Amino acid sequence: MTNIKTHSTFFLVFVLITWLGTEFSYAQRLSKKQISRLNTADMNLTKAKVSYQEDLDLLVFEMRVESKAGNTTPTAAGQLNGAPVLGYVFPTSLSPADVGFGDTEGILAFAITSHPDFDDTPLWDENNDRNYENDGKQFHTHWVVLVEDQRVAGGLSVKAFKPEDQSVVLPATNPGMPIYLDSPGFSVVFRDQAVRVAVPAQRVHHKTSFNYDGVTAYMEVSTEENMPMLGVYAVYEVLSGDLSLPYKVQK
């Protein structure tokens, strides 16, 4: 798997692509102005932290923002093609295999997302209304494998595969989409400026030492054949400034 230096180079390319986004052809449904409007103080990061609580064998992923965490959510597009996705994202140095994917190349990221047009957590009822198919707008958790993708302005997409490819290994809690996406069902807790998620260390192969970064981003779904199914179209905030994954788990 790639090391931290490779991660840094990869993401610096990503940032450059973001700055030069007008040079690329991409099919986002929201205009740049609309995407910019979602970049509220609720998405402006002031802190990202992952800590390990040894007594409970838990990793706690935490982000803090300038205003109210989770208060901004996208408006439904009314269709899957062009469906908006807003996310608080922790790119990590963990291996995809650590959370149940096969041994595949890419950057494993922990994402807390809201997308009102679809529900990709069929095993979980995040809003506790006994309907397992209407929770997309409620912020929820995903593991994703990110790869470089110059078709979109953000320079990254969730890694895709052909549905007929029998060699692909996914976690048992994946939602059945032909991309490296898992829906682990960890509870998301918002308290004023903070969002926190507790992840049992057992669910990351007991890896409690790794590097990470903090990112807020706008993503979008595409059903067009020549576009990624889930691509990054705007990066709002990068806590480190260069996506070098400089932060380490605190114990």
C-alpha cells in the first residue's frame, strides 16, 4: 500500500486540480455559486482529532467548526443524477483492508455525509422512525476508498469497479453499489460546534496508530457513463493546508 509520502504527493496533485478546475470538463448539476453557498461557517474547520480510549477500546473521530456542526445540509435534487452530497471527511493512512475491503490501492477515508436524494445505509435507521429507506439527509458514516480522478473539479472520486468483477471484496455492511463504499452504521453525535463518532478499534483491525487529516467537501452523484458515480467537486476546507495527513491518533 502507499505510504504517507505518497499520500502527500497524491493530495497535493488533488489540490492543484481543484485550483485549476476550470480547465476540466465536468458535469456537476449545481453551479459553482450554489456549491459555494453550502460552504457556510458550519463547514469551516477549526480542529480535527482522532483519539484512542484504551479503557473502552474505542477510536473517537472528532471535528470542530466555526458555527454549528451538521447545521448545513444540501437541498435535494429530486433525482439520483446530480444528487448533492455534503461531507466531513477524515482521509487516513489506514489500509482499505483494515475495514474489510480487499487489498486495493487508494486512500481510505472516514466520511460523515448528508445526501437527501437517496439512502445508502439499508441496515440502519438513523432518524429512528422505523423506516430504513429515508435517512439520506441525516448525517451518517461511510468508509470510502478515494482515487485520483481528473474528470471532476475536486480531483478525486470514490473508486469504482465493474459489477461483474467477482474479485472485488467489500465489507458485509456495504450498500451494494459498484464503488468502494461501506455503511458501517456508527452513530454520529452533534454538540454545538463539534461532531463526534465512536468507532470500535476492532472495526479497524485494531489499528490505533495512524495518520489523518480533516476535510470538508462537496460531492455529487452521477449516473452518466463517462463520469464517476461519486466524485468530489469542491473542497471547502483542508485543516493541514496541504492534505499531507500530518495528524496522529492521540492516546
